[in-house]
Amino acid sequence: MLLSWEKDEQCGLDVQTPTPEYKWNNLGGLYQSFYEQYGILTLKQQEEELTKLVRIHLFYKVKL
């Protein structure tokens, strides 16, 4: 989520926090969406996914 904020800001887009679908008064729903998206992954798989996303973000940032 943080990486998407950074990417959108770099592209000159309006950043909506925390997300367009969730507002600050509904963080419970946002947390639940994290569990649904990542809860089936092992900790190692989650770490690998995060590393992959960070590398993609850094590559994209260097390209700008």
C-alpha cells in the first residue's frame, strides 16, 4: 500500500489514503482484506512477495 502511494505520487496522481475503497474510519475492513489476500501465504512467502514488490518499485523509481 505504501509503495502504491509512492508510485502514484511520483506519477503526479492524486494519492488516496489509506485506499480508495477504505477510509480511516474503516481500518478494520482494510485489515480484513489483508488477511484475505495474504493469510493463506506462509511467512516466508509473504517475505518473498514483499521483497519482489520492493524490487519492482525500486526498479521503476530508477527508471524515472
